[in-house]
Amino acid sequence: MKVVSFFAGAGGLDLGFEQAGFKVVWANEYDKDIWATYEKNHPKTKLDKRSIVNIESAEVPECDGIIGGPPCQSWSEAGALRGINDNRGRLFYDFIRILEDKQPKFFLAENVSGMLLPRHEQALENIKSMFSNAGLGYKLSFKLLNASDFGVPQDRKRVFFIGIREDLGFKFKFPTPQIKKKDLWYAISDLRNTELPALPNNRTNGKNCKVLNHEFMIGGYSSMFMSRNRVRAWDEQSYTIQAGGRHAPLHPQAPKMKFIEQNKREFVKGSEELYRRLTVRECARIQTFPDDFEFIYTHIAAGYKMIGNAVPVDLAKHLAISIKSQIKKREKSIRSNLKKSRIKETVV
């Protein structure tokens, strides 16, 4: 089955679908800082580097599915129905425009968990309506998922919207969470004592890394960062990997930060040298990118950003396998019923 990807980023979602047996034939990403990374790791996918607002539907290849997720701000603007003239809102509307014109068998769109807050209730209803009313219409399923329930060693909650074209006659059912969770020891313990700090001004030290991208951001920690504990133990899942390197979780080799007062913690005295941010590679491992997936950047912040904005590969794979299985099962049923109908007509 063929899919196209919008707002592809480094391609975590795309890679998960590829591992599930889909062919990502075309992808769209506007951020020039990501292009080299995407093309390096997805050599068989054609990358369109324009903004989605400048892409005509006819230029998008025919496909069985459309995957991706407009940036958070565009969901908010579109959900508030502020109109297509708002630049951020346009990204969402153009995603809908292309979905409506192409009419693939399914789509998958992702958003942050904040979409489910009470203050966004009306926006959520508007978005659900727009997805359901696109063209022929889609049977929409949406759910808040925690990546840690699907083999990802990270506490990461995101909302997924999955639509199945109405003529297929079924509604997508989300896969059952796994019972056994993976922890930080499983994910990154073998990388201990091989990391390197970034060069001054947080430029990459990559040429000297024995492990690809195994370098961490240097520099101080803000009062906001120090407002709560940022250390998870080896036998726990990681905190959410964010797009900002300065907010990367701390390595589990360090003791948990000491509580001083509300919104104030500090590093344990005598153990200060143990506190460092997770490296780019450690964050990639926690996001379940394979070790040969190379992140290309000059400043290390760009590496953290690409990883933090990605859908964890293993979560994407679980969803992709489930989508593929349910569509194939339904299509087999349709063919079987059609065959029976023809046999019946022949007999009559």
C-alpha cells in the first residue's frame, strides 16, 4: 500500500509505516534544516520541499493513505475556525483540501494531548466535523495514546485521528496496549560512558563521536528547568522527549533532583558531575529510531528538535500494522461478498 506524508519532519512516522510494509512514495517538508536528514534516511521517497499551501492536489501522487499532522498552532487556528487567511490555520485547511481531493482509503493525523483540554472542546468538535465531512466522508476514530504502551521507553501522550473512507464500511479500532513496558535501562544502558559534549556554542562534535550523534547539549539550566525533577531512574520510562534541547531530560546516572521548595529543586550535593542532558542519540533511541538513522545538523539544537517533533517509530509501526490489517480484512470481505453475489446472480 502506498502513502504520502505531510509535515514529515525527520520521518519517524514515515519510517514506522515503512517498517509495517507500506511504501512512502512522496513526502512534504518545508523546513530546510531537515531536508538533508530526511533524504539521507529515506532515499526511496521523493521529498517535496515546498509549503503545503503551494502544492496542488494533482501534484500529489495517488495513494492509499495520507499521514502527518499540521503543526500545533495550525490545529488551534483551524479549530477556532478563524479562516484560511490565517497563515497557521491555512496549514490545517490545506491538509483537509488535499485529503478531500485525493480521497485515499485512510488518513492519520497526530496532535499534542492538549487538544483534549476543556478549553479546546469546541475546536475539537470542529476538527472532527471537518475530517468526517471531507469529500465522500470518513469514519473517524480518535484517541489519546501513551507511547509507553506500545514498546516506546517514554511517557509520551499524543492524540491520533485516524479516518477510514466511508465506502469501506468500517471504523478503525485502535490496537490494544502492550502489557510489558520498556525502561531506560533497556533503551540506553549500552551507551554509557561513550558520550561527548557538544563543542562551544553547541556546535556538533559529531566527527569525534564513536556512536552516531552521541553528543549532548552543554550550558546552564533555566529556573524553569530547575522547577521540578528532570531525572527518571533506569527502571522507569523517560520523560517526554521535547523539541528543545535545553529541556532534554537528564541522564538516569544522576540521582533525582532534591526538592527545596515549590517550583525549586537542585542537584544533589557531591553528585553534580553526574547531571547532564541526554544525548541526541539517546533521545533518538528513546524515540525508537534505529542506530543507523543519521541526524544531520551543524548546531546540536537542530538534532534535538527533529527528534522531539517526531512520532516514535515503534508507535507509528503499531498503528500502521493495525491500519493495514483492518483494511485488508475488510477488502477481503468485500471481495468475498461480491463473489457470492455474482454466483447467486448466475444461478438465478
